Amino acid sequence: MTQSAEMVADQLKQALRGFAQTVVIVSTVDSAGERYAMAATAVVPVSMDPPSMLVCINRNASAYGVFASGADFCLNILGANALDIAQGCAMSSGPDRFKTGDWRMLDNIPYLAEAQAAIHCSQSKRVSHGSHDIIFGDVLSVQLAETVDPLLYLEGTYRRVGDQL
Ligand SMILES: Cc1cc2nc3c(=O)[nH]c(=O)nc-3n(C[C@H](O)[C@H](O)[C@H](O)COP(=O)(O)O)c2cc1C
């Protein structure tokens, strides 16, 4: 059965509502020193040789131009204790997104001190695909919290991991 592109997109959205993802705040800075942060779940580990990650950024996002300029970035994996940061990021814009959370700087890139993990990346490649750019980052360093309790996004709501099977 062939489906129209519109129908495929609708059904893919529906499928992805049930695709639990950990919430990540991607943070970066422009050449003028302005900080940017946005929530992202399209974050994927790429390889351990070299240690690398990717994040898909919508070209309409306010931070897109900074990524397009080749800026380095940090992938802040949120814990369930950081729900306020995820919600704050979704509701506010621009520098206001830095009002919630313990934001610090490492090598001139903002990162969240209370993230479950802060993965500092040097941008290594950018590939355009449809509405998004895929931004690859070689991992420079990783900061880990002691607790593993990731903040999940599932069916349009924030959750935490349930029982081990
Ligand atoms: C849970 C969640 C996950 C998101 N994942 C992504 C993503 O992977 N890539 C992306 O470009 N936008 C993603 N978004 C949307 C961006 O966070 C949001 O559109 C972005 O901050 C742009 O807003 P701005 O232009 O006001 O900065 C996500 C939003 C939420 C709430």
C-alpha cells in the first residue's frame, strides 16, 4: 500500500510518540558570546572511534545559525530532577533559558552542572537533510553525575524510567 507523504509523516509522528527518548539540552555560544540552549531528543551516539555524537537541529530553531557557523556545543543529558529546566527551555526563549539551572562555562561553551551527563563536543561535520541539519560532534570530555535517573519524553509528556525487567 502506498501512502501519501502527508499520511506517512502523520503516522511517523504517531509512531514516535511511543518512542521514549531521553531529554537533552543542547547548549552553545555565538561569536559575540551570546549563549543558546534548546531541548532536543534527536540525539544519537555515533561511534567510540572516535568518540562522537550527533544531534538533529531544525533550521527554523533560533540557535540554528550558531550551529551552521560551526560552533562547538554541549549535550546536557537531563535527569528527572531537572524537569524545571526542560520546561523552562520549552517556555522561554533566548537568554531567559539560562535563568533556570546551574549553568557554567567550559572552554567557552555553556553546560549544566546538574546534568546527568554533560558531553562536550567539537563540531566535526554538518549534513543537511530536509528541514534539519545533522550536526556531528567529536567528544572532547564528559562530566558525569553519580545518579542515573534520566528524564524521558514519551507520548508528549515527561516521565522517568520505570521498573527493570
Ligand atoms: C522534548 C523536546 C524535544 C525536542 N527535540 C528537538 C530536536 O531533537 N531537534 C530540534 O531541532 N528541535 C527539537 N525540539 C524543539 C526545540 O527544542 C525548539 O523548537 C527549539 O528550542 C526552537 O525554539 P526557538 O527557535 O525558540 O529556540 C524539541 C522540543 C522538545 C520539547
